[in-house]
Amino acid sequence: MFSPTSKARVIGLLRPLKDVTVVAGHSATFECELSYEGIPVEWFLKDTKLEASDRVVTRAEGRVHTFTLRDVQLDEAGKVKITAKDFTTSAKLIVKGE
């Protein structure tokens, strides 16, 4: 039987992603804050799911999730997106020449 106290948590966004402009060859960092800790998220760049590597660093500290792309290339400019369950927010990665 359904109980009013057993409703699912709704994920809220306390601080959205913001567009980041970076010079090619440098690092770009995106950050957002969700309403709860411990929410698993996935990061995407231009609709490609990102996996941790020497260039891709993702972290979660409490409710704050960050993604850093090291040694950004000109052709990596585009949409950065974070998803958590049914929740999505995005921003732009703008890359300028050196």
C-alpha cells in the first residue's frame, strides 16, 4: 500500500552548469550542485558518454559534481551534459585558438 512518506526523492538543481570558455591546450572544468548527495551521474560531451581517463576527470563531493577536461582541443567544443536518473542539465564548452 502506498504511504505518503514513501514517495521518491525528486532530484533538484541547486547550481546549474555554466558555459565555459577555454583556450585550446588548457583545462576546462564544469560544476553543478544537486539537491542530494550520493546521486550517480553520467557526463557527456557532444552526446558521447565520458569515461574517466588521463584527460577526463570526474568527481563528486557531497552534492557537488565536477568534470574537468584536460588539454582541450578545438574540435571538442560543444554541449556538455550531466544526467542523473531522469534529470539533465547542460552547458557549452567554447574553445578558442591559442
